[in-house]
Amino acid sequence: MLQSNRNAVRRPHSWRFSSSRMRRGIINNNPRSPLQKILGGTPDPPALPKAGVPSDRELALADMMPDPILPTIGLADPIISVRHSRPSVQTLLQEASRLSQPDQLELIALLIQKVDVPTPAQATRRPTSAGQLASRDREMQWLAENRIQYVGQWVVVEGDRLIAHGPNSREVFQAAKQAGIEVPFLVQVEPEDQLPFGGW
Amino acid sequence: MPHNLTFSALHLYDPGEPGITLPIGLRCRTGSVDLTVKLDTGASHCIFQRDYADSLGIDVETGEEKEFGTANSKFIAYGHEVIIIAFDLEYQATAYFAKDYYITRNVLGRQGWLYKVRIGLIDYDGKLYVSHYDDDSDVGF
């Protein structure tokens, strides 16, 4: 009885495993090459339902079901966790080393293509490691209210405080740095009645 | 046929001021500075006063020399790689710093900024809407 139950509940694991391997392109029984599947370059073709074979949707649902064999300790099924984790470079290298030489060359070509293709903005968009731009609303407000006193001068404003001002931008900037301002908001104050900007 | 766009950021500027003024940050290996610039769709590049290069610790003349034409004159500027931060967008770009100190304009132009973003402008209200140009979630044609 117990054995029969165990067999019954093991089936989803077996499907899950094979479906996982199919999704990763290791078992190649569809027109996409394994390399394309690893790289995820093109979407999967729609799965055709076959008699006796669970559909992708059924497999996905089975994946989400808790495994009654495993103790219910509140943790995710370890197989599911591993499968959903991002494969390491080492894992991918190990898999790639098992490929034939032509397939390895194809992999290299596809990887190069994938790296080279990003759009101009994607290629130049950077993470925020350089530091976020602080909101400068208060500084802009200060400038609007006080510009008349400092026309033509360089000012560093932090919040609604004037940190430094003077005719030499470098000296004003250095004064702000010495005052402990990490990223000075440095502006040369324009006169109110400045001639309209004609553009470049 | 109506076209809809959505944006990730809205900047309110004073429509009474000359030009569309917005605060940005310039970052490079040697320093950081925040400043105000004018948005200029007529400018081919992002161009800044030489004073900002000095603040960033950039040796201006070591950059790529480029001559720029204006309506009635021309001037020299030098290109340097910096990071331009505006709103929540951060791009590596070549910024050009004017050779001469009397050039006192700071503009965000096409190369380096405008071509990387999508903008919507309601100048009458002083509203500038901005998004990264290919933010999928923002496309609403």
C-alpha cells in the first residue's frame, strides 16, 4: 500500500525532472537546438498536447504542488528550489564541456551574438553604483528666491543653505568639499534679465 | 489615430525661466558634482562649462577635441567619459567641456542623453516627462 502510494507521488517528480531537462535543452525533442534553449534566444514553440503525456501547464501545476513524501517543515521542495535558482557559471561550463566541438563553437558564436546585440541605451545604461541624484528641489527653490544677491557668482547650495559662493568655481567647489559636502550642487547664478537663450 | 505614452518620471520646471532647466549629476572616477542644465533638443551633444571639468578633476585638453557651431559662431570643446544622472536614469556618456571659460552654457543634447530617453513635454505647464527609451512597461502605443 505504502509502495503504491510512493509510486503514485513520485510520478510528478519524474515529470518535473524531465520537463526541467527539456526546458533547459538537455533532452532535445523539439526543433530548438539545445544551445538556443540554454541561451533563451527564441521563445519555445507552443507545446502540442499528446495523449498520455502531461502538458507544460500540467507539469507546471505539478511543480507547484507540495511533495507529500517530504516532511512539511515549511521549506520549499529542494528540487524546485535548485531548479529555479540561477545556474552558476561553473555549471554551465560543465554542461558546455560535454558538448561536441561544433556545438561548442555554436555556443561561442551565440554567446558573442547575445552579448553584442544590446540596444545602445542598454549598453550604456549603468547600475546606480555611481550614486543616485539627490532631489534638488530645495536648492532650486533657494536659487529662485536668492539669485539676485549672487548674480554671476558660483554658489554651492545644500538644501536651503548657502554653503559657499564666489567668482571662482574651483574655490567655491573646494570650500564646499571642505565643509563636508560630498557632492556639491554647484551653479553659476544667471541674472534674472538674462537674454533669452538662442540654443546652439 | 491617438497615441499614448507613459513615463517613469515627471519633472516640474519653471516655465517662466529661460530654457527648460533641470538638475543633473555628473560623475567620473575623479569626482562628482551636481548642476543645472538646459534641455536642448537642438544641441547635438551634451556640453558643459569648463568649470565643471575643473571641479571633477578632469584635464580638459586630454579629451577628444571637437568643434561646435552655433547660430553665429563656433567654439571648441573636449569630450570625456562621464556618468550623467538625471531623475532615476543614469547613463555613461561622452560629455563635452568647453575649452574657453566664457562659454557658460550647460545643455543636455542628443548624443549622450536625449537619444537614450523618451520625453514628453508640456511647456505651458512646465512639465517634462521622462523615461528610459525602451522601458517595456512604459510603452502604450
